Amino acid sequence: MTAHTHHHVHEHELSKTDPRVKLLAAKIKKENHKPDALIEILHTAQNAFGYLPKEVLVYIAHELKLPPSRVFSTVTFYHFFSLKSKGEHTCLVCTGTACYVKGAQALLNKIESQFALKPGQVTTDNKLGVAVARCIGACGLAPAVVIDNEVQGKVTADDLINSINGKIATI
Ligand code: FES
């Protein structure tokens, strides 16, 4: 049982190459790992991930030396935080300044015309959800999106639709 739990934790470790994780780490460092900065750090995380994945909360708790229960209860207390992504697959479109300038809106328009989805919505079969982020830490690759956990940079509207179709086709 214990061994299994350990394995489970390992499986959900954050990817060190994920620009969102780097962005979050930089924010935590900037705040000197101060527990007082928890809310602000949670905002940064949600703006990068579109919601607050469990492994991100565990990571934040660890970095601020707070009990995970404290971080989870803070998140559930404030209605502006969300613990869930919508849909079996998610397409997170970065609409931060750099990505916006490079055409993030055109990506959202294409998604809307192809799948009839606006940010925050999910298809009726729950296969695909669309969310927006405010910066995923990959500004040099603008416009950037994250499909499931895969960051894609300099994406065109057609590439994006192809990747999404590829994801939703695999079960
Ligand atoms: S603004 Fe999109 S990655 Fe920074």
C-alpha cells in the first residue's frame, strides 16, 4: 500500500521542461517562498495552467513548506480558483500579451468555428474542453498552446485543429 502510494506520487511529478512549471518556480522564488504569498502564487499557477492541477498544488505546498491540506482548503475557499479542467482532452490557448500579438484570437476563432467551443466550454460528449491562460511561460514561442500536457509553440490555426483532432481521435 505504502509502496503504491509512493509510485503514485512519482507518476504525477511535474515536468521540469514544462515552461509553465518554470514560470511558477520563478514566481515562487520571487516571493522568497513566503507562505504569505500563497494566493498570489495560486493566481500565477491558474493563469498558466488554466486551472489548478493537483500535482501543482502539491508542488506549491512543498515549496512554501505548507501542509497540502492548507493549500487545498485555500483553493476550495475562493470561487475564482478551479480544481478541474474540463473535458477528457483540453486545449489551453495562451492569450497573454505576446501570444495575443501573434494571433491567439485567430486560434480561438478557429476552435470556435470547428468545434463550436468558446473558452471555458466543453463539447457535449465531454471529449474536448477549451480554456485560456494568461501566460504559459513560452512567450518566445508565441502563439503558444498546450494540448493536454504538450506545449506547442508558433502554432498556426490549421496545425492546432490537426493536433486537436489527433488527440480526440485517440482513446
Ligand atoms: S504570453 Fe503566451 S506564453 Fe507568455
